[in-house]
Amino acid sequence: MAGASVIVNGWASYGYWKTLAATGVKRSAIIIRESPRHFKNADRPECFEAMLAGFSEFDHLIFVSDRLRKEWSRYDALAGKPTFYLPNCCEEEEVALVKQTDRNRMRQRLGVIADDLMIICPGTIEKRKGQDIVLDALPEILAAIPNARLVLLGDAGTEWGKILAEDVDMGKYGERVVHVPAQPSALEYLHAADALLFPSRAEAMPRTILEGMAFGMPIIATSVDGIPELIEDGVSGWLFDPADSARMMAGLRWVASQPEAASKLALAAERRYQEFFSRSRQIERVGALLSWLDVD
């Protein structure tokens, strides 16, 4: 390993990187997939200061979000380090395969009633992901959209998340809310859904939104961190501040009452994905990345 160039794929791999660092490497880089707010929620034990110190150990920084590249680079520990922008893409072949399946048949198989307006809210159940924002607004959602069916898709990632998931499973929020444990792939649920609702408080570049874009589905998401790089408010989706539940409600009512307009924005999201975030665009960027790292 000595003399090699090492790219560490995110903070989750940092521990393994420490075992390699002692061997002596020619060049090191880490792909940063986290917002500075990623671990600042009370239900996560990780320390922001430790994450910042860990990032500072690398020679080069690779960011999946350009907005977060600019934000992280303002910290003294990272200022001046060479940076590169490498946004995520999604598993396009899997999306294309699922899209070939009849959507109504898939809804039946997943237990979705024909007249339901299925709202999929995917992600690990934890404070950062903001499922509580949606559940707090549930009475208003159902008053405005009586046929709404909210599907929380994901496992509990924290004790806070475990309690929330158990409350949903025990029927605290009624029969119009369903919790589905994490699946090997969320793509079938995305294909079956009428809208993707993503209420996260902190994100870099979420793959779920990229998948929703590739499917060409209406997306209602928070305007935090890297999400506005993906979704242009009013052009390819609907954005809201996590503290503005009224704006979130307006987006849900828009999907329910103006399906043709919502469909146009969804198609714009699909075009945006193909133009800026597709696999072919990522391959081009990877070539530039290797040249930037001076990797033969």
C-alpha cells in the first residue's frame, strides 16, 4: 500500500482509512457526503469536531455537493485544501427495469388502494431525516387530502427513530400512515408512489432524490444543503424550509389538485437528471478526477 493513492469513500469508511494511513500513502482523498449539520441532531452521538478533524487529515477533498464544498472550505482546518466536485448518480439500469413494470399492478402488489394518493417518505428513521415534520402536519395533510397514504420507508437509525417507528407500527398516527422496513431496493415503492416527500434537515446529495428524478416523479423536498442543486424550486420540483410546514402542505396540495402541472415539473426533473447527474456525466467527471489526482 505504501506509495499508493487512496480515495476513501465517505466518513463511514474513515475508521478503515486509519488502518491504511500508517502504511504510508502517496496521496489521500476522501469523498465528503456529509453536511456540517449531519451529526448535530441530538439523537446522533457522532461529534462534528471529530469529523472536521478527520477530514483535515486528507490531502484532497472530493465533494458530492458543490454548495457543501464551499461551506466546508470556509472552516480553517480545511481551507486551502484542493477540492473536486463529483456528484452522485443512481442505479439507472435498475430504474429502467422497474419502470418497465406496470405501475398499477405494482401498486396492487404493494397493497396500495387504487384511489390512494401514495406519498413515499424514504430514509433512515432519525431526527435528521425529518419524519416528525410530516407526522406533526398529518392532521392537516389528511384534512386537505383525505385519500393520502403516507409510507415511511426505512429502518430506525437511532433510539429516537425506534420510538417513532414503533408509534407508527402501533397505529398512533392512524391507518393512513404505514411504516415499511428498509428494502434491498426502494425503487418499486418509488415507481408505485404519486409523490416523493423528502423532509430532511441535513443532506449532501441524496440518492433517493436522484432516483425520484430518474423516475420522473413529483418531488417535494426541503431546501437544505445540496438539495437545491438537484431540484429547482418551481421548475423541477417543490422546495420548502424544514421549519415551514405550510410550504410543505402547499406542495402536497399542488400534487393532489394539479396533477398535470406536477407531471410537467416531474418530467423537468427527469431531464435535469439526464443532463447533469447521469451515469455518463459521472464517468466524464471520474476521468477528470483521476487526472486531477495525477493517477495513471
